[in-house]
Amino acid sequence: MTTLLPLSASTAYSITIPPLQPWELSKLSTFSPSGYPGSLPYSSIYATISDPNTIPLGKTRFGDASFPPSAVNCSLRWVGFNAVEEPWNIITPCTGSLNHGRWTMQMLKPTNNATAGYKPSGTTNFALKFTLEESMMMNNATLISLVFEAEKRFAVPDNMSGVCGGSGVCSWGLKDGLGVVLVEQVLKETRCLMGDCY
């Protein structure tokens, strides 16, 4: 796939993207509190996602350039008993050993609730949107950037399971035996931000 997209007009800088393997979600867990007096009110979600791909960008004066594989941890906390503070559409940065780009996670309200039988919930019925933006300096001070996005729906009992204790504390995660969840990413944007773009 060769992508030739402009920053503001047509650009002469192109990148050949090889066939890509899907991103891999290896961990997903959510937590909701009891609401008892003296307990913390925070609900939370934690995810680990990785990109197994190496994307070659071409040669530079210092050798071949590429975007390497990467793996990050993403998390979000919110007050679970406050209707004003909901987790939907909050974009949170992810952390990990990544030198070339920035990962973010965004929780989305599911558009179809019939399958799970649950109303939208940040711990039991939601969608996650992951974004990876990678940039690289090339020859002649040329700066290029790629943006990938992926979305995946998660819900109890479809692909999540868990338990609630007698106190009301609930913990959920990926179903046993599900293994790594593949998340299909798409290339949303290719940009030449400065340098030999035209």
C-alpha cells in the first residue's frame, strides 16, 4: 500500500506500507468499587497493547530508518458513583518503551447494547479506541508522520468475565482461554510536516 497524502496540498513524499499484522491486546482488566463508607470511589480500566510491525521508511545518511514494534500500558480512572464524571471519550496517553511515537486510549460508549444485555458501562460494556502516531526525521530535515487507529468492543459476557464480591467490589477481564485479542488497525493519516514535502 503506497500512501501519498498532503499536509495542505499534494506532496511528493511517499511511503510504501507493507502488509501489517493486527495489533495485539494481551491484557484487559476493569474494576468497580463497593461504595462503602471509607472506601475509594474510583473505577478503573487497564490494558496492554502492542504493535508487532516494523515499517520501513527508507534510507537516511545514518542508515535505514523504520518504525519498530512497540508495546504500551494504558489506564484510566474515574469516580464511579458520580454521574457527572463518566469515562466516555476521555483520551488518555499510554506509557511504555516507545521512542518513535505516541499511543493513546479512548473509551467509547457502545452503539449496540443488545448482545451483552448490559447498559453502557465503563467496566462491563464499552469500546476502546487506540491511536498510534509515529513520526521520523528523514534526510534534508524532512519530518514525516503516520497515524493509525483501531477500535474494539468489549462486554460481559461476550469476551469478558469476572466476579463481584459480597461487598459489591467487581473485577472483570478477558475471558479465560481467549488469549491475545487481535485488534485490526487502519492507517488514518500520512503527513509530511516539514522539509522536502513537495
